[in-house]
Amino acid sequence: MGSGSFPQLQGIRAEVAALAVIVTTLAGCVGGDLDEARHIYVSGPLTVQPHRGGAHVQTPDGDLSLAFGDVERAGVPADAAVWWTDHDQGVEFGWTVESAPATDGPLAVELTFDAAVAVHPSGLFASLTTSETTVHLTGLAAWDAEDTTLYARFQALDAHRIRIRVDAEDAVYPVTIDPILTSSLIDLPPTGGGGRAG
């Protein structure tokens, strides 16, 4: 006798198939790995889709992409995880640095854009411009496990690359590094070494 004779069995099979899709989706989210989950963040006209090692950014006028390397100290990678979240002024992202190499120097992470970069002399914000659109990095902040504000600045490396530098010589780990992507330049006043917005 075919399964068509049992409507309830067909319903159960459909529910199992739907459950399998849910389980597969949740599996991609385990551990908070938003790169794997393909999460999308929307803030006003700005849409950001993170992927492993960067993100795709959409605006009504055009798109751009960003890629970032490891958080490092003196060229040695630190133990760090990237994260993304919504913010009322844009899309917030950053790194939680659990520990750093036993070397001297600041923490640093490089960001590369398929856009022309311009860093403000203060080092607190930067503009990313293509032939179609402009987005901004602002609200830069860094702090340690004791909530001590750390000196953090954007530095232009060349026409398409920015370094985030954080002075963390005396920091208590973990350290958080926290900029914001915005569609318009917003005024987030600095708090000590950076403009913490989170």
C-alpha cells in the first residue's frame, strides 16, 4: 500500500524535511560564527553581509567590499574572533582578542577595500569612496577586560588599505576592538582613546 493512502504520513514527512532545514541552518550558527551563518545586517540604507574574512556592503547607490586580516602584534597573529551586530547608527563589528603574542608593540589589524580610503587626521574615522557610493568607518573604540579604554586609531596604509592600531601594552585580556560602518558620517565623540559606541 503506497504512502498516498496515509495523508498523516505525508504530513509527518513534510515536517521532518522542514525540521532538517532548521537543524542545518542552526548548525551553521553554532559557536556564534556569523561568517558561516551568512547573517545580513540592515541599518537604514546600509546592508552588510559578512563572509569569511570580510563583508559585502550595499547602499542604494552602489556596493563595495572589505576584507581584513588577522589581529596581530609585531606580525604574529593573536587569538581573536570577529563579530558583527546591529547598531542604531550603522552596523557594528569588531574583534575580541582573547590573548596576544608575547611580543612588543601595539595590536593591529589591516582592512582592505575596493574603494578609495581617506582617514581623518584625528584617526577616529575614515571614508570609503567608489565611483558610485561612500560609506564611513567611525565610532572606533577599544577596551580591555577591566573596561579600561585603550588608545585606538585608524591609519591609512595606501589608497585602499587601513590599519586599526590599538595600544594594549598594559591591557588585561580579553581586549575588544570596535568600529562601526555607517552610510553617513556621524559624530560619536571619543571617550579617551576612542569613541566607544557599543
